[in-house]
Amino acid sequence: MQADSHSLFFDAAWLPGGWSRDVRLTVTQGRITAIETEAALRAGEARQGWALPGLPNLHSHAFQRAMAGLAERRGPGSDSFWTWREAMYRFVGQMTPEDLLAIAAQAQVEMLEAGFTRVGEFHYLHHDPTGQAYADPAQMSAAVVAAAQESGIGLTLLPVLYSHAGFGGQAPSAGQARFLHDLDGFARLLDAARGHAATLPDAVVGVAPHSLRAVTLEQLAHVPALAQGAPIHIHIAEQTKEVEDCVAWCGRRPVELLLDRLAVDGQWCLVHATHMTAAETEALAASGAVAGLCPITEANLGDGLFPAGAFLAAGGRIGLGSDSNVRIDAAEELRLLEYGQRLVQRSRAVLAAGPGASTGETLLAASLAGGAQALGQQAPALAVGQVADLVSLDPAHPALAGHRPDSAIDAWIFAGGSAAIDGVWRRGRQVVASGRHHAREAIARRYHATLAALRAG
């Protein structure tokens, strides 16, 4: 074995051809370079549990982790995404780069412990509390990069272009001052963000026009050139009011409009896309773009349910994100995606690939492929040549008691959740053991101090 290589031994592993027992992975410079099955444990090797590829988290607003539980009291009228958004604007008013680093690191630790090994950070908190650019226009992006360096998570940074408050280029509100750029300013931000991200081993920097509310169609036409082939993410059709406002402005629905005006393809990720007609659903599936679904946040905000069954039946690609980070649990995102469809259709195993197919394995395979595409990565798999990002389930966890590996994924998603995860490796380096991130205590202490100061202010 080469000096920079090491081995990992698992009771079982979910390989591209299915489950295999007694699996040894050889990792060299962060990639899997050999796989042995039905292997014998060597002296000095530690036996791990049941291995899966690490999951991509394609949509996160890290700073919103600090808001979890703060927006659950009913207001004087009807509560919705829009009332939640005003609370969010107030909360971020005084957040510094140091605060963001502390919050993002905590969120990323929780992501890793939950089985996410790469995150797409849809980052729009750019300026200082007065709305002025920092001397380094990407100083807040640098805080996200520093958090990823500390936590060890893979990062696809998605700096956000945000210019307006509504369709047709409406003037922004005071609460949006920290987000705003014109195209020239955004290009400078993007260049600086790329410089910061270059310090990470496999970071990707994409581009995220916030939404059709926040950028004009004229601005949007410049986005593919700015992206330079990297992923493009956009919020779209999350709320019924958004759809109604778009129709009132131009007579067309958001997804319909976007697909008509831009050459949307596999480079794109349309986040939420909750409210689509059947025609829009089929057109989005045919485009090759990924639908970025965030079931926990969509439930928390009362958004609605994505037409997952019809979209997948049409050949659509999906990935999952933790979005507002109100709760970070990869298994729960997958479970809620299926349960929402069950409630609407009053049926079970709705998204399973076919008769006899595992619902959990279907959902996991789809989210691995779609999430990786959306984050500019090769689809995760335990295979030679792949980055060694992997997760081990604990066979001794009560949720897995009595299960064989071939039912482990269903048991993890529908019964165990993140508590059933024992270990997580990122580029072959173990960052989570016995369910806990190696730097959890220090990062959590700083997070607690940061939140105490923010909430006192």
C-alpha cells in the first residue's frame, strides 16, 4: 500500500451493483483506489458498520440555522413565507462575518453528522449591516469558506445575484440592503469568492440568481456567461403568491417563463419549483435540470408539495437540500418527500421505482445523482475513482435491529434518521465517529456565544 493510502473495512457496503459483505476500501489522496469484497479483516484494521455514499445537500442558507425556533409564534393575521421572511430580515441585521462563520460551522457539523458530505451554500448575505460593501466584496463568502475548512464538509459556493424586490425590477426594500448587487458589482464579488474557495481541496463556485422576483430577465441573460460552466441555481415557484404575481406581471407562470426565455439544461437547478402545471412539470423534466427539493423547510413555511411522482415518471431529476436549516437530517428530508406524496395520493411506496423496489433506495439513488449534478460533482458512489465521501450506519442501532443490509436504507430513512449514523468520512478522513463530529464541542461553544450576543442585541 502506498504511503499516502489507508484502508477502511465495513461489515457491508452499498456498491453500484448492490450490497456486498466484508468490504475493504483503499483510499489514496482522498479517492477510492481499490475495493475488495468478502475480505478478511487484517490486524490493526477497525471494523465499521454498513457503508453508503455521502449525500449532497444542494440548498442551504447557513445563517438561517440561528433562526430555528424563533418564528413559530402566530402573528395577528395569516402567517406565511412572507411574514417569516420579514422576521428573517430583522434577524440578520447585525450579523458580522465572524458571526456567520460560527453559525455556518455549526450548521455544517450537523450536516456531516446527518450524512451530508457536501453542501451547496446559496449565499446572499453579502454586505455590512449598513448595506455597504466590505473592502473585500466577498468577505461574507470567505466566512462560509472558513467554516467549511474547519468542519471539513465539501463546498459548492453559490453567490447570489439579488437586485430587486419584485417582478419587473421593483425597487428593493430596506431589509434587502445587505443582499444587493448590480451586474458589475456581482462580477467583482464572484471573482473574489472564487479566490477564497480555491483554498479548499475540491470546492466549486457556481452562480445563483436569487429568483425571477429579484433579478430581471435582462440580468438573467448574463448569468450563464458569469457561471463559466459551473452550476446555476435559482429559487422558483415556491409560493402561490409568487406564481400569481408573475402571472399578473407578464401573463406567464415562473417555470414556464424561465424555460421559454433561457436555455435551461443540466447546468441548472430550480429550487423548490413547487407550483407547476402538468405542462411545466413535463417541460422541466425534459430540460435535464435538477429540481432542488427541501421538504422540511417547505413544510415549515407552508409552501406546498412538489409533484414528485409525475416529475420522476417524466424522467425528472431531483436532489435534496436543508434550506433554512430549521432541522438538519438527511433521512428526514427523504422521508418527508415520500410522506407528502403518500398524504396527497392516500397510497404507500409512491416514489418506489416499481414493484418490489425499495422506496428508500429509490429516493437515495435519485438524490445522490441529482444532488451531485446540481453541485457540479460526479455522482457519489462507492466505486474506484470516486472521492471517498461516505457514511456508515450502525447495525446495533435499535432502528436497524433484525435488519440485513438489503433493508438498511429503508430502516434508516423511515425509522432511524441521523441517530442511526455512526461514522462519516470526507475525502477518506473520518470527521464523525460514534455519531459526533470531531470538533463539535469547540464549534458548539462558539455558536452558543455567538447566538447569545446576537439575541441580546
